[in-house]
Amino acid sequence: MHDLRWIRDNPGEFDRGLARRGLSPRAHDILALDRDWRALETEAQEAQAGRNRLSREIGAAKKRGDRADALLAEAERRKSAEEANAARAAELRQQIDDLIATLPNLPAEDVPEGPDETANVEIQRYGEPPNFNFEPLPHEVIGERLGLMDFARAARLSGARFVVLKGAFARMERALAQFMLDLHTQEFGYTEIAPPFLVRSEAPFGTGQLPKAAEDMFRTTDATGGLWLIPTAEVPLTNLVAGEILEEKALPLRFVAWTPCFRSEAGAAGRDTRGMIRVHQFPKVELVSITRPEDSAAEHDRMTLCAAEVLKRLGLAYRVMLLSSGDMGFSARKTYDLEVWLPGQGAYREISSCSNCGAFQALRMRARYRPAEGKGTRPVHTLNGSGLAVGRTLIAVLENYQRHDGTVAIPEALQPYMGGLKVIGTG
């Protein structure tokens, strides 16, 4: 959410930020509503003061024994007018809030400007893609030939964009998640959380999925009006501090969770229709940080390195991309994508997005902290990143560690989580 007071003071900068997002100026519309709202608020305050004076006059008249019919009628008239103004003021304020709620975060100054992924900038590469003496297969072919990845039965159960993993592949999915959790909790200081997978509307609104991305989410139809299946653990983890005032000494907070994620992929028609790249249900290890404003840039770099360390230890080649202003998510002010090399596609594909959201989500959630020095409170800054998407990491392992005989070697770092198994498909 944007700070209305900041927009009043910086309308030009606000519109320039929206322009970098490919959006039209909106400061004029917001401030026109704001002026009308503030005028009504001023009228309400003046009317209240007038009613107070009138009440004193009525009291004095009654004390003298005079009739106060005219004064009482005037008081009633003023009360009705005040109620009408209050209703109109509330309506205007809701219009302002509704309008602001649909506008994305403004890009940081060092974010490259561009309409989409074509303007993203490569920051770094790590590792070399493997050389094969055979034509590498995509993961879905590897899985189906080994009989450990079943799309047909998944489709009978649930429809398209689902998969059933069996045997060693099911175990590898679990092993990858445990490996990631151990790394992030034991070496990087994240606190493991087991959050709910169903949340009220306030939670995805707070992190920015609602109202913009409602069509990409699944919702239950229960008597309470419906709960949302989480599209990412960012939603419950970030909202752990919603509505709270934290002490400065408690920051930063760092959370990690392994959860299923549910997405309708409404805007992905025709994209990645084969395999596990884009499915409706997938497990992910998510990282979330809550920091002081002055610490969020350094925390963003740290989080990205934590996520990248997973790929390094698995021996997977990747690159780091700085996303353009037109390719970032709704709540992000700056995003790094980690893209892993997939031999079966002959391309780098996203496996993690690490975003600094600044105060944007905190303002929507009313999450603040109390500085150790000075008065009042300030919005915290929030950050989130995949550490990593477990299904896509499974895909990367299968494609990078495939062998000519159809078997798949297991990365050394993962072998302890696989009961010492070194190769899948030998027996």
C-alpha cells in the first residue's frame, strides 16, 4: 500500500514510479478525492464544535427555565447533516483506499526500466552447464521412463497440471525440502515455521495478492465466506507480524517454511503444458525477513545468497537476474531471480525470486516497529524469496544428473537425505 501523505508531498515522483511500471498517472485522481475527503473531515470537525456550543446553549436555556425547542430542532438538523457528511467522508476514504490498493509498488532507483523480461539484466553466473555425450532428456521423459512420474493418473485424479511422484522421486522431493530447511535454519539463522495453508482474505491482501491476483488463487466455499489456499508461504509468514508493533531490538526476524503452494495459473494458458514446470500444486521452501528500513537492502542481498547456496551445494549452474520494472511482482520494489540451467530445455529457468518489498506490504498489514530512540512508530520492511521451489529443484537435479543409461545420479549433498542412495533407476 502506498502512503497517502507521501503521495500528497510527492505527486510527481509517484506518477514517475507508476510510469516505470507502464501505468498511467494517478496522483491527480487520488489527490482530487483526497481534497474532497479532507474538506468533509474539516466540516465534520467544525460541525462538531458547533454542536458542542449549541449543547451548552440548550443547557443554559433549560437552567434558566426557558423553552429550547428551536435550539433542539437546530441541534437535530445539525446532527443529521453531520451524519450525512460522515457517511460521504467514509465513502470517499474507501474510494481512495480502493484505488491505492490496486496500484503496485514503485521500483527502486537501480531497477532497470523496461516492459517485461526482455529488459532484465544478468548480474552473475555460477558454475558451468554439464556436457553430455548424448542428447539430454527433459525431466518428464526421464520420470516416465523410470516409472516414477505419472501425469496420466494425476490427470484422472485432478485434471491437467498435476503430477504423481512415486518411490525414489517422492523421497527426493521430501529430501530436497529437508536439505533446504536444515541449511536455512542451521547455517543461516532462519526460524522454521509450520503455518496454516488456508488464510482469510486479510492475509493475501496484506502481501498484495489481493485484489490484483485473485484469479490466480484457489478459494474454498465454506460458510464463513471462503478461505484462500496459499499461493506461497510468503502470505502466512509475512502476516505473522500483521497489525503488530515490534521492538527494534527484535529485528530482523527471519522465517522459513516448507509448504504446498496452490496456483490456478490463469495467465499461463499454453505455457509449460508438459512436465512439472508449471503446475497447480507444488511444494516450496520460502524465506521471509522483517527488517528495519535501513537494513532491507543488505538483507535482500543476504537472502539471495542464502537461496543461491542451495544451488551451489547441489552442483547446479545458475545465473542471477535483476528484474526490470515491468517484470517485477506487484508488491516488489526490487527483485533478483535465480535461474537454474535445465539441459532438457537448453535454457536457464527461474527457480527463485527474492524480492525487497520495502514498506509496501507493511503499510497494507499495519506492521510497525518502535525505534529504540525517538518517538512514535515506523513501518517495517518486508522481504521474501524462494529458498527454493522444491519441484523445480527436483527437475534441475533430474536433468543435470541424468546418465546415458536412463538412470539419475544423486548429488553428494543430498545422499544423506536419501538414505545413502547414490543412483536412481539401477534396480
